[in-house]
Amino acid sequence: MTIDLAGRIVLVTGGTRGVGAGIARTFMQAGATVEVQYAPGVEMLRGTAP
């Protein structure tokens, strides 16, 4: 299944590690702009869709 989220903005809470990071990457690959909320002191996920 292919999902096109181009032009959409997604907020992922707890998106810097584990399942949350995987979800954030999947949204980016689908074309969404992704904002990640994370706890202070945790390294933020950085990257863009290929």
C-alpha cells in the first residue's frame, strides 16, 4: 500500500527512538513534514525523506 502525505504536517510524540522514530521516518517517506516532540536531553531525530 502506498500512502501520499505530501503537503501534510504530522506531529509524532516520543519520536526520537524505537517505534516513534520508525513512525516518524515512515511519515517522512510518505512525503509529510514531520515535527517530533521529545523529552529534554534526548537527541532529536534528524533527517529528510530520500
